[in-house]
Amino acid sequence: MAEDRWIEVGCLDDIPCRGARKVRMPDGDTVAVFRTADDEIFALIDRCPHKSGPLSEGIVQGRAVACPLHGWVIDLASGEAEAPDVGCTRSVPVRRAGDRIQLAVISAEPAGSLHWEAA
């Protein structure tokens, strides 16, 4: 049976304020890990629901990110597009352990280690 496993991917200071870093998951998905101006951390699959734009390259505004391709604004907590746009990208459970960042990996097999991808 599958279970959540928390995998450390880096530390808070690895992500620029109002920026993001990418992590390749064991299932092949790329996750964008975002840092807000208030040092909140969020994680979303790195695909805009509109045309699959790389959200990790967008601009973080408050608790949302603007897709760099067409400007859709995506809520970082839910992955939902802000009206009038409609769509959603999957959020990924993320937590901080001090200054360390951990992602939940749902898998029946051990995930090993994950690290930031080159930008």
C-alpha cells in the first residue's frame, strides 16, 4: 500500500524570495517549490493548467504565481487558476523542518533522495 514519505530537497535559502526551484520526482513529474515574500513555502506540479507553461519561471505575487507564457494567475495553496480563468494544477504536500524543505512522495517504493534541478 502506498504511503507518504517526506524527502528533503534543500533549504529555504536555496530559493530566492518570491522565486522557485524545480525538483524531479520519482514518477517523472517536475515540481516547482515556491517561496513567498513572507517565507511561506508551496509546491505545485510545474505545469500551468492553460498551456502547460513552466510555473517555476513565473513571478510570485503574494500567495500566487503568474504563468510566464500567458499571465494566468495560479493560487499557490490550491493550484487553482484565478477567475476569470478556469483550471487547476496539482499541489504537492510540502513542509519545513527548521530551514530544511521536505516534499511528500506518495509511493510504494522508497524514493531515494531528491535535489534541485538546474534552472
